[in-house]
Amino acid sequence: MTGATIEPGDGDYGFDLAGLRAVPPVPPPPGFAERWRSWHDEALAIDPDPRVRPLGRREGRELFAVEHVVSGGLRLGGWFATAVDGHPTRVGIVHSHGYGGREEPEFDRVPDDAAVFFALARGQGRLNAGIGAPTPAEGHVLHGIRSIDDYVLGRCAVDLWHAGSALRALAGDLPLYLVGESFGGGIGALALPWDERLVGATLIVPSFGQYDLRLRMPCEGSGERVRRYVAKHPSAREVLRFFDASTAAGFARVPVRVEAALRDRHVPPPGQFAVANAIAAAPGAELELAVLPYGHREYDGLAEVRAAAFAATRDHISRSLDR
């Protein structure tokens, strides 16, 4: 880790919008794309073998608890929901979550004609706490950091492909769309480019972008544990090169909506915008950028911003399918 520490200030880290739009993604290390493609090919060869438990109806949908197989034979839990009654199923949404997991399904960004799989990361949420990885409180974000093949961020990104396979096993061979916020936005950016089943994505305040800057920026999110660890163990920086969301985003080839914040003390904005900037420059990708005033905090007008964002994602899904 090199360079002076950049203090957070009011969560802007000294960057204005022009500066954020100029933050470059981190170039890929040798073998980056090849390794991610090999992980993808291995994942798609695994039978998800979903086991479902009916939970009744939720907002016009049939809801199920699901256990499914991921790499290594581990079974992870999640939730699957059908499209709303009376709507033909047009798309499957793989819906991730922020750091710490998800306690219940939330359908705000899911259109009525979509089936949805609410994937829960290994080690997180009330269904997977401690399964396959420690909980966030016990050091989830550092799990396996000594090894490119074992690091938890890579395993969680791979698990999104397994969630897509489970969704398709339950709902048919639908085109898939990815939604992820914060932690889920970061692992979503890592997973997105390699899976041809995905027709688009929404990444909300995505984490894990631009480690060259991120490791110089104290924060209140999980990145602080990583920053302090790398300060003591500099060789870990070489592992993190394979898990930079801004690097992966440069390989995207589909429409991507990114909601990035001007101020955020949990996920520093330069990392978020590096992901968006990589997509903007990626051949074949289409960036739709929404600039938020803040991330990871309450503020006046938040309800209106969120309602507009929910509607924009639903519209982006429709346009991605029609592309």
C-alpha cells in the first residue's frame, strides 16, 4: 500500500463530481480474465439441486425458502419467488444484498413479470450465518485473503452464478438480471462480465472498487478491516488485484445501471465511481449512471430518491431485455 492517507471529510474524500468521473479503474493483473472464466465454467457445471420449502404468498407471489449447492458441495440458503400472479415470467432476477446479509425478501426493484432469487452470501444473513465463512462480526471480509482461490469475495461472487443456476432450475431457462447493493454491488461487478446468461445489472453504491485508492481511505465499512490488514501484510495486495470491482467492470458487455454516491463514509465514492467509469469505457457495455447525494446514511429526501431508483431499475430491466 503506497501513498498518503486520504481523510474522509464529509464522506467526499476531497473529490467533487468531476474528480470522481475521472477516477480510473485498476488495470487487470496477468491471468485475471482467464481465472474468472475458469471459475465460471466450473460453477456452471455444478447441479444446483435446489430444495424448496413453501412459505406462502408475498405481494402476489409464491415464496419459497431454498437450499442449493455451490462449489465444494456446500449448501447455501436463499429465497425464491415467482412472478406476480397473472404475469408471464419474462426474466429472472438474481438479487444480492449489503454487507451483513438480508433478513427478508424485498421486492422494490423487482418487476411483476420477474421471478427472483434472493441470494444470501456465505457466512451472512439469518440463513447462512457462519456457513462457508465467518460472519461479518467475526471477520468475513478477511476470510481466505492469503489465497486467490480461497478469498471470500471471489467465493461470494461465484455463488451468485450458483444462485442463477438455482433460479433457472426452478423457473426455467430465463435470461438473468443482477441486482446488488454495496457488498452485493461489488461482488455483482466481479461476477457480471463472465456470465452470458446475464442481460444487465443494477449496482448500487458498489464496494471493492479501486484498491489503489481504497487502501488509502479510512472508512466505516468492511473495507477498513481490509485496509488495516494490508497495512500489516502488504503481500495481500497481490491477492486483492483479482477482486477489484473496477477491474472486473471493464469486462462488462451488457447495460449496467450504477447508483454512485458523492459522499459515503462506508464505501468511499472514488471506488464506486471507478466501477461506473470502467463500465462507461467498456466496449459493448452501456452505462446508466445515477448520482446520489449520499450513500449509507439517512438524509432529507431519501424516500423520494429511493422510490425513483426502484422505478429506474425496473425500467432498466425491461430495456435490457429489449436490447
